Amino acid sequence: MSFGFFGIQFGFALQNANTSRIFSTLGASPDDLPLFWLAAPVTGLLVQPVIGYLSDHTWHPKWGRRRPFFFIGALLASLALFMMPNSTALWMAVMVLWLMDAAINVSMEPFRAFVGDKLNASQQTAGFAMQTFFIGCGAVIASLLPSFFSDVCGLNNVPVNGAIPETVRYSFYAGAVIYFLAVLWTVLSSDELPPEDLEQFRAQKSATGGMGRAFREILAGFGQMPVTMVQLAVVQFFTWIALFAMWIYTTSAIADTVFGTQDAQSAAFQEAGNWVGTMFAVYNGASALAAFLLPVLARRFNKKMVHLLCLVIGGLSLISIFFISQKVWLLLPMLGVGIAWASILTMPYALLAAALPAEKMGYYMGVFNFFIVIPQIVSGLLLGFITKQFFAGHTVQTLMTGGACMVLAGLLTLLVRESSTEAQ
């Protein structure tokens, strides 16, 4: 069920570790990076609720409910991964990022509902934790690929005539193949449970046909969100401001503070990019290991207290990067970030799944994504201004701001009411 996430995370990890590097190589300034990154949250905002709704109202005897969307999204995302490192101008890279993120969202969103469909409440934390494990494994390998192609295969890690380095290009090519094959494995090897009353399901689908009515139902659902979702929305808002800041600015921050350069065409900047890939591999590896502990801790204590602790650890770890000047020591805070990342990918969904009606699982999982993408849009519009006006362009201070937001998100978890059945 969850192996497809191994491939999906190849796409996200390559994007998270290398997109700012690609944009900078093609001439983007640090102040503009958040705006160029808006592709990720905006496509999620537009795509995920629609895909969730459509997958809720889909059933095919062979393909099932969610798997058609797995396959279509994986095919398009793999094509975008091939195109991204071959961009020859900044506008091309930005356009491909929009395509890539839309496609990744098509294949990713139904995976969350897939766990809710097939597992009962007592199994769901373990199910989401298994997704987190495969996410961590995929991201570790993907994040290390540029260093592997540079150090082991001897490919060029420096831009030639302004082109994207060979190490980055071949990393994206490998990611495209692995993405498609991993998702295809889930599509071919897993099955889905048909609706309990197939004739009634078909009758309801016929009655709700038409995209106009679909959009009306999607919008109407916002007024019917479960209380747990509303409470988690506040936590998600500050959590994802922190993550967005980290993904955008870690490369430029580390290049500036540890490698002593802001020149994206320099060998030192590209070396910093490879090291950030190693850092991201560490936090994803830590998340893969932490995924096994989360269900145990959730049973021993409760989901929201585990999430609180993990977010505070992650936020303090991000803040500590400001005080580190040796690259090896940068791996230590990544362990804390990994603990937080494991919980971010597991606990909110485990808390939410128990509160959702089964027939709208895909839709509400898509709506929940709004509270991931809206803070990213806010960050994209404001972080560049804040970095320039308040931090004099020193992006490591933006990382500290993100860390403070993650600590605040942890404290806000106290507002989430967890029922006795969800706590089991």
C-alpha cells in the first residue's frame, strides 16, 4: 500500500533540496525565491480537494478508486522530473515546477485516503507511520544523489555556460524512473475495497454528476469540517511556514554562513548545495527511523502530546543552525528536524482520520491540505520581503524565524481535543 510513497518522495526530495539551487543557477536572486516556489502550494490548493472529491466518486472493477490517480499523477510527474534539470531559462524552470507539483499532488493526495479506506482506527497510526518510513527512505536516497554522482561517478558539479550541473540533471533522471516504478508497484500489487453498496454508490455518483455540482459540494464542505480539522489547521499553519522557510533558504543560508559565498555560479555554492542534500538525507533518515517509534509513543501517551514534543524539538533544532559554523555539526540539528518531520507526516493524519466520515475521506484529506498550502503561499509572499528588509538578506535568520514558528505550532497542539477513541 505505502511503497508508492517511496517514489513520490523522490520527486519531493529532489525538489526540496535542489529547486532553489536550480533557480539560483539560472539567475534568481534570494529575494525572489519564495515567489518562484509558490508553484508548490498553489497547485496543492487547486488540485488536492478536486482530486480527493473525484477519487471518492470513482470506482472501476480493475483499477479501483484511488489507483487511477496514482498512475496518472506518477506518469506526469516523471515527465516533469526529466524536464526540470534541462531548463535553460528561469521562466522555463518555474513553469516546469508548476507542472511537477500539480502532477505530484494528483498521485499523492489519494495515498492519504488509501490508508483511511483500508485500515480501521486502531491500525491507522501504524499505516501513516509506514508511509512516513517509505517517505524517509526515498528522501534519503534522493537527497544524496547529487553527492553520489559527483563523488562516486565523477560527474561535473559546477555549471557550464550557465547550465544545470550534470550531478543535478542525472539525479532528476534517476528520480523520474524510480518515481514511476515505485508508484506502479502499488498500483499493480494492491487492491481496494469496493463500496459496501455498489448500486447505491453508482446511483449517488450519477445524481452528483457534473463538475459544476462537484465544485458546489467541495465549497459547501468547508462549512462542515470536523472540529478536529479546524483545531489542527492552526497547528499546520505555523508548522508549514517553518518547513517552507527551510526548503527555500537552507542552501543560500549554508552557502553564506559556512561556505562563505553568495555566488550561485561558484564551486563553493554548488558544494554547499550538495551538503544541503546530505543534511536533508539525515533528517529524512531520522524520520524513517522515528516512524517506528511514533505508534508506540502514541499508545503510551497520546497523539497530540507526541506531536507537541516532536514539533518543539524540530523548531529548536532549526534555530540552532544560526549558531553553527562547521558543516559537520549541521547534521546534528537535522536529527531533530527529522523527528519533527516524522510526526508531521503521521500524527495530524492519524488524529484526523478517526474524525472523518468514510465516504468523504479523500475529499477531507484534500481539504486538509489547504492548511498546508495556505501558510506556504503566505510565506512565499512575505518571506522575501522580511529577509530583505529585516535580515539584510541573511537567510539564516529566516531559518531561525521558521524554527520559532515550529515551536509555536507545537504549543498550539494543546488546543487540539483528542477523543478517547482517537487516543487508542
